[in-house]
Amino acid sequence: MKVQWRKLLLKAFVLLFVLTFTLPAGFASASTGSFYNVLVQNGADPSVIKASDGYYYSTYTTGGDVRLWRSKTLTGMDAGDVITLWSGCCGVWAPEIVQYNGGWYIYFAKDDGNNATHRMYVVYNTNPDPFSGTWSSPIKVYDSSDQWAIDGTVLNNNGSLYFIWSGWDSPNNTDQNLYIAPMDSPTHISGSRVKIASPVYAWETNTTPRVNEGPEVIIRGSTINLVYSASGSWTDSYCLGLITASTTSNLLSASAWTKKNTPVFQSGNGIYGPGHHSFTKSKDGTEDWIVYHSARWQGSGWERSIRAQKFTWNADNTPNLGTPKAPNTPIPLPSGEPGHDRYEAEKALLGGNARLINHPNASGGVKAGYIDTVNDYVQFTVNVGSDGWYNLIARTDNGTSGKPWATLKLSVNGGAASDFHITYSGWDHWTNASARVFLNRGNNTLRFTHGSNYAEVDCIDIFSDAASSDANIVSGAIYKLMNPNSNKALDVNGGGTANGTNVQIWSDNNSTAQEWRITKLSGGNYKLINTNSNKALDISGAGTASGTNVQIWDDIGSIAQEWMIIVNGDGTYKLINPNSKKALDIQGGGTANGSNVWIWDDTGNFAQKWNLIKK
């Protein structure tokens, strides 16, 4: 008996040794449905639209030009494609995206080098794809008073257009008020302006000049909500206020508008000066989100970053924006976005003098620092399910004296290093720096070394911008589904063809029991037909409970045979049954031949990940 126990212990030790020394250094991740809340590390006055083509289009103040970004996810906004629509002098502020009759309009303020000459302008493109077609030269948008004007937007109330902006009563800069005027086209004001709001409350009048600016409109039911920014944008007291009107009222009458006497969104939870925002939807359209800027650190003035969070609605159809989410706790991703794979610095491979430092505000309580020379590095090993471009978001800080930008050198799979830019935020005031990186299926290395000035790394998120509608599946083609955790295929037990034959995983043997014809249905979901039996991947009894078995059955077009195919952040896929909202799952996370397949709550774990390999 003692000899037998010694043999068992020896086998266990050998297995532990093999596992320990065959896993790549720096490899450890957790698939997560959350993100650390910075969308853009250096930016202000965001405007974001989720368009019908599946893209988010966004812009924000850069100072000297008007740019347009696009991305498939809100959290991938900073690393998206970008084009410059117009550049020139001077003081280019707060570009605002508006869609109208299939065309695109971007309104912005600019001056001639003297702030007193700030006026509103618009560029437009009639092509439904704003990255195609031709953008116009700037057209001035003004009323007969032609006074100082910034932060213009358009209200479309049942087909009637109105321009709303922040401006002065006279050439003297004392108050910034909100004005409305009718439009007869998206480029032309057709009547006199009407003042609908002035700074009157203490929280609006605590700076000189007194400020109401940044109007944004969101309509719910018959309530027009005009959410605006108040107080000085250079202060921590910057906040959001609300005025409302009915969709049936005379919007050109100041009495139609009612101002709330308290802010609806203000500093809190370690976020300072939140304001000049935009409203948008989650990827699947089920959630409302506010995108806003805030100070990068307390008292940072016009040094700002862009954040976002979900909001809800009050019973009176006004938005309930809540309070800013705390910066050091990740928040849920917008609904419908692919999960992020998070890699912590404490699991990375460190070289040179780079070392780990405990800090309570770091993810997992540990960060990697002292990346101070070309010999110091932090290297992550990341695993993805397919070749392609991925978003890399690194939670970083930069506390270099003098507040300059810092750079780390980023090398992917040993390739040439590129600059990875990190804005100043102060030590342990975390931000997110972004890049697009091409990764190969399987393991990849991402190495950060010293570039210029000084920065630290807390963790990185890796995810694909793709989602169910972007899965690149060829409808009608035959696929093999491989679980990367077990390296086994989705398989019909014994190659059976009878209704009710069990579905399992089995070693890849290239048999027709492991071939599935994937066909897109009219509603956007998919069915999977086993080529050997000509039967559908089916949930037993159309069950919806976790643990309901998966089998094959005659293709009867039932909801139990429909699957949403969604790309995970690492390029693998998950299959979700729309009836049960449950994922195709390997029972108990098994890896042995014959491990059962059933449905289970969508947890994002490795038992629910599949590589789709086209035959």
C-alpha cells in the first residue's frame, strides 16, 4: 500500500511539473464581461452615433481639425478607423454628428485665432457611408444676430428642424446661454434665435463667465430632454443640467422649456467635472449609454478623458444618469459586445529591472513598474482563436515629472516595436491606452519595453470588434466545431442518425459525425445540420433550463434548433440558443472523449468556446 501511494504521489508530481513548465510564461487570462471605464485617454466633448450599418461613429475635440472614427464596439472606439474631414485654423471645438435623410452632418465651432470670433460651421456628406463619398467645405451656420456661438446641435421634432447652441447675448463674454432657432435645412437657420436657458442657479454661476453649454437632445415619449453642461469646463464643478419641453409645445417660446433646479450628473466616486456628453445605444440596442468627458485627475482643468456608462429612465421620461462609476472598479460591457480577455501584469513575464508593485487601485491589487530602460520589459502571452486584428487596451499610468506623454515600445510576436502612447494622469490615476494588433491563432507575445518618459502597466484587455452579425460565416458551408480547451470536436455519438442521438465531444477524426452545415435563417440566427444524419442540432424538449441535453433531431424549424453565433473577444465563438438564452456547453468543462454537451448559463468559460473551421 505504501509503495502504491508513493507511485501515485510521484505521478502527481510529474503531472504538476509538466503543467507548470509547459505553459507559456506570462500566460493567464480571464474572459470577462466588463471593462475599466476609459474609452479615450485624451479627449473631450464626445459625440457618438450608433448607425444602422452596425458601426459606432464618433468624434471629439482635437483642437485643429475634424476627425471621424468608426468601430464595431463602443469600447473599441479609440482604436477604430479614423479619417480627417477638415483641418484648418483655429480653436476647433466640440464636433457634433447628426444623421439626416441618409446623409451625415458634423457641426463644429472655430475661430480665426481670436476666441471672440467663434462661430458655428457644418460639413456634410450625402453618402450613407460617411467613410465614402465627399465631405463638403465648412458652411457657416448662424442667425441674424451673428453673435459668438459654440456647441451646436440639431433637434428633429417630428420632421421640424431646430438648431440649439451656446452663445453670448452680445460681444461681451459674461454669460453663455442656450439658444434655439428654426432651420429650413440642416445647413441653414431660417429664423431668429430664442434664449431658452441662462445660468441662474449657484451650481451654474460659480465661475466667470457663467456657463450653460454643450446641449444634447434625447426624446422619450412626448418629452424632449435637453441635457446641457453647466459651470466652467476647466473646473471640477462642471456638471450636467436638464431642461425639458413637450414635443407638442411651441419650442420657439422660452416658456415651453422648464429647467431642473439641481444637477442631473456631477462629480462623485473619484470622477471630477463630468460633462459635455453624448447619448447612444448598446450594440444590441437594448441599453441606453451616456458618453462624457471628465478631468483626468482632480483639478486637471482641460486635461480630460472620455468615459461611458449605462443609464436608465425616470417615470416622467427624464433620464436617470445616476453618479459617475468609480474608476478602479470595472463595469459591465455594453450589452451585445464581445467579452474581453483580461491579462494581469502579475501573471506576465518580467525582464530587466521591471517588477511588481502592490497597490490597492490596481486590477488584482498589483501593477508592473520600473520599466525604465530598454532592458526592462513586461511580456504577456495571449491566446486567440483565429488569425485577425484585435483591440488591445492597456490599463496604464504615467506620472512623469512635467506631465508629458510617455511611450512604451510594443512588440508583437517579436516583431518591430512601435510606439504605444500613454497620456499623463499621475501615478495610480489609471487610464486606458489602445492599439489594434494582428494576432495569430493560438499563443502570441506582447512585449512592452521602455520608450520615453515613464509609465506603468496594470493589465491588458484583448478582444475582437466582431459580433454575431460579423461572424464571417458562409451560410450553407460545412464546418467543424472544435473546443479549444479540450481540442475535441462537436460530435454525434457513434455517428448515429436516429432522432435523440446524443451530442458529445470526441477527438477530431474527420468523420461526417463531426461535420455541420451552418445555414443563416431569415431572422439572423443559424441552424446546424449534421451532414451524416441530415438532422439538426437540437435542445431536448425545447428545454430552457441549465443542464438540458443537446441532441440531433429532424429539422423542423423549431426555436430549439436556432442558435446565435457570437464572436468572443479572443476570436472563438459561442453558440447561444435564443429561446433559452443559454450557451452550448460541455458538461462540467470535460475534456475526455464522450464528455456530454448540453446548454448552460452563458458564463464565457472555456467549456462554451468553439473554433469554427470551414471544411
